[in-house]
Amino acid sequence: MRNFIKLFALLLLFGTSFATQAQETEVSPYDFGKMWTFENAPLAYFQKTYGFTPDEEWLTSVREAALRFSTFCSASFVSPNGLIMTNHHCSRGVGGALMEGDEDFEANGFYAATQADERKAPGLFVEQLIKLADITAEVKKITDQAKDETESRKFRDSAFTMIKEKYGKMKGWEGLRLQTITYYSGGRFSLYGYKRYEDIRLVFMPEAQLGFYGGDPDNFTYPRYNLDCSFWRAYDENGKPMNTAKHFYKFNLDGVKENEPVFVVGNPGSTERYRTVAQLEYDRDFRYPIQLESMTDRHRIMSEIYEKNPSNALLNQIFSTSNGMKAINGIVEGLEDPELFQRKVAMEEKIKAASSNKALWKDLETSYKSLSPYTSEISLLNPRSSSGAAYQLAFSLADYESSMSKGEKEETLEQRRTDIRALAKKLKEPIQFRYLSTLLKQLKKHADPTDTYIKSLMGNSSPEASAKDILSQTKMGDEKELDKMLAMGKEDLAKANDPLLQMGRALHPQFITAVTAFRSSGAMRRDLEAKIANEAFKVYGSSLPPDATFTLRLADGVVKGYTYNGTEAPYKTTYFGMYDRYFSNNKKFPWSLPKKWENPPMELLQTPINFVSTNDITGGNSGSAIINKNMEAVGLIFDGNIESLPGNFIYDDAVNRSVSVHAGGMTAALQYIYKADRLVKELKGK
């Protein structure tokens, strides 16, 4: 019934004139979100909304207390002695490499009782945004001379190089890592200067059971009970803790109150809120459904492998895939939501109405229609580990044959032979049949009916029968036979007819054709996207935040619960709730608890552990501090609720919530469970 209602709603929406509905739908510039850049913070909006206008000193202090944690998360300084706060899930992979002897951080966590015990992580770094500049005028002065998009890109790259050289010699910019940032699809450009810290040492991380409490079932949900935190420390070149007294967030253990204004300071990874209606229709009808189906099938196969041969590495892959499945499914449901989609339609109509070049949207729509026949190939035929070794090997064999015919260098060919031999060793694994038959099933289902390559590959056989035939008849699993083929010249290789090589010959060109189709129109599409984004900028000016780019942003919001499942989600949860999950699920994983957690004191039980707010976040914000107007850390971002997933293309604060670890909840666990007195004193400023 639910699916019927959804379908009926879609028919009502898409069977009605978009233009008519657009006139009746109220639009808001905040549909594009609230991920503000520091160089263009909306001070008037902050004053009007919160009665608070940050001054330059506030913005600088907040910016320089924030960090990028390696290349994948956010973090922040939370003491004058270089103490860094980020998520457990950001630290888990890095921290695991620091175990010594029979240590098990997954099961027991880690705490450095003394400064000497803090453990250095080779290769780990954090970056602090020290300088920023708007370089739009400088870039456009050069790119405006270009004759077409291809020349414009060359001119832009040249401009970036010259600007970096210029600023790298300016006072205050020396020694910084310089990064050029493109905003609004090329409408605006900024230059950022980062200071990098490379001596980073682990201070504390909880057990995986606490850092990922509730596991995959609780992921993207709320109410939530998760101690997803960890602490590191930055050291200077002399091996002493960094002096960060000028810029850090003091901990406020009791600073979370309902309806209180709060700010998330972090590096959101990516959003797609400036995509046009035509692009979103392509995403809804082609791009995401195929991705979701493929991930679902791969998840099922990996879960079967895990049941027979469990490992932490595979479990992490399964979780990563589950995380992606939930995220994409949430986006698809948002795209199928009549109200949310109509808001995108209405916004586009408003911007088009003010534009003197309405053909931009039509041209982009035409481009995406021409790409739809290649969607299954671009999504399914990309050779990756989740495709299985048989397909990877078939693709590599075809790639090798192509390299031979082109007369590529021997060192290149030898590297390809090495890769082929490694893949061939996996062919006899029973699970490879599942991978290959699943791929063939997906291709048969999604390929364009006019394509003949599926027929040539499978004939009238089923995907299962075809996979069985290919794997039973190939000789590539025999090391001697494989060596014979790899020793052939290009003429003899062209005559070879091994089933895997034939499969590669059938599928490899299809992927290359799809990639070529996307790439050949890429420059034109980017040009149209930039021009359309500029049309939006003409309507709203600097009041629009750009899409996320894994660069530092300031996102405002308020602490606030919401309605869900016919009831009210409270703005905060407590450790009492975590123990209810523990007992209600019969102490079973992923709601089990380590032994040290089994007899908690009352002081811990009544302490808040998580809370929600309306701040605008996305992937990359993991590890971001959430602060109040006094620049005090009141929490640590670690997730969004399930209702936040459509935030990839539209921001809606009615039910979109960020989920944070409560500052008081972190210190309570450190005090009552981990007995981490040294760390507690530092966080309390003692």
C-alpha cells in the first residue's frame, strides 16, 4: 500500500504542469542550504535571526580553531595545548594501526594515561585554515578572454598557477599550502592557505561498541546513543604539544538548551543543490536506482561471505556499503517526494523567469537525455572489486589486448600482466559465480534494448547459466595456460577465444563508449552549469551559500527536536536510553556493552549523550565541533537523521537534523567509565 501511495503521489506531481504548480509553491533561498563560507558569512542574517552579529575577531578565532582531519573528516582544537577532537569513526582506521603487542583498540579502546603514552600516527596530519582571499576578479580577468569552454579551462588553470605564485610570496601566506576553490560551478573563486600539522598523537578513543553503538541498524537514525568521539594532540617540531591558546573551543558541559542557536564549524564534503530539474530527473530515474540496486546485490554477497568467514575488514566494507545504500535510498525518496521536488521546480522557474537566456536549461536537459542510454554501462561496467574478480579479469584482459595492439611500452604491459595474474588466482573462489551472475543479471535488466552486446555475450541463456559456462570453460584459472596467453604476440592474441577474453571484448568497448559519451559532453555541461549557477546568483546575490566542497563552512541552526513516527523526538537523549537499548535488545550486538560499562553510576545515567539541531551538514562534517555564540564547544557532529538524506539536493529544516555527541556526555564517560582524569581536567580547563 505504501508503494501504491508513493506511485499515486508521483503521478499527481509529474502528470501536472510544472509551471502551474511552480506558481503556487513558495520558494526559499535556504533550499540551497546554510553552509556559509567564512569569506562571505551572512552577518545581517545572523543578526536578524539570532540577534547576534559575529565580528571579525569571532570569525577568525572560530575559523582557526577548526581543522581538516586528514583528507576525510573535520576536527577542532579544544584546549590550549593542541588537544584535537574528532569522531571515533574518523579515527578508527588510523588508530587501529597504532596497536602494539596484544592490544585491541576495537574491543578495549585506548587511553594515554600520561603525555608520554600518547601515540604518534605516522602519515596522519591536520590542516588549519589560516588565510583566505576572494580571487574571482583576478581569475575572470583572464578567463573572460577565452573563446570557448576548453580554452576557458586552460586559462583558468593558468590563472590559478599565477595567483598561487603571487600569494605564496605575500606576507602571511608564506609556507602555507595553497588551494584554489571553485564555487557556484565557476561563478566565484577563492584561495585558501592552510597550515599543516604532521605530528599527531592519539590520546583517547573508546571501544568500537561505544564509538559505533547500534551499528548499521541505528545508522542515520534518531533518537541515538553513540559515543562517537576521539581525542588526539598536535605536537610542534620540537616534540612538544602545540600552543593553541589563541584559538580553541572551550568545553561547555551544560551548554545545550532547546532552541539555543548553535553553529557547526567543519568541512562538508559535497552537495548537489544547484543541479537543475532535468539533472535531478536523471538522478531519480537512472543514476541512483542502478547504483542502489548494484550496491544492494553486492551487500548481499559480502554478507554471505562474512557469515562463512567473518573479518573486521569485511565487516567495515559491509558497513560502508550499508551506509551508502541508506544515503542513496534517502536521496531517491527525497526526489520522489512531491513537495520537495516541486520546490526545486518552483525555484528553477523563478530563476528562469529572471534570466535573459532561458535556453541554458533546455540545452542541459537535451545533453542529459543523450546520456541516459549509457547509464547502465557507466554504472555497472566500471571494473572495481565489488564487480568480482571474473569481470575485473575479463576487463583487464581486454585492456591488455588493446595495449598490445597499440604497441605500448613493455613496462606498461608487464604491469598489466602482474595485475592479471593476481586476479586470476581468485577465479576458483566459489563466490565469484555469485559476483559474475549478479553483474550479468543487472546488465540484462538495465541495458538498452537496442544494444546487441548482451545477446552476443549470453545468447538465450540466463545470467546464471552464462556465468556458469564462462567460469567452467575459461582456462585463465590455470597458471600455465594463463602464462601461455600472456606470452602471445598481438596477432596470436587476437585469435585467442577464451570465454573471459571474449567477455572482456564484449564489455570493455561498451564501458569505454559510455565514458567517452560522458566526457565528450563534460566541458559543455560544466559550462552550462556554471552559467545557470550564475543566473541563480543574479537573483539572490551573495545570500546563497555554494555547494559543499570539503572546505571550511559555518552552518547555523538551533537545538530542536522534531516529529517522527507519530510522536516527538526529544532534542537530547541520555545514557539511560542507551542502557534501555542494551537491555531491550537482550544485550546482543550491535547493542552490547563492554564489561566496564555494566554497572554505571547514576551520575552517568542521567547525563545527556546525544542531541539534535537544525544545522546543515553532510559527509565530511564528521568530527565538526558544534559551538555556541561564546565559541564554546557544546558537542561533536557525527551523523544526520534519516530525514536529512535529501539534503544532498535540498535543505529542509522541518525534520532535517544533525546528530551530535553532547560535550557533557563525553566528559561524563571519560570521568566515570574510563577514569581518564588527565583528559577530563584538560577539557574542563583545570
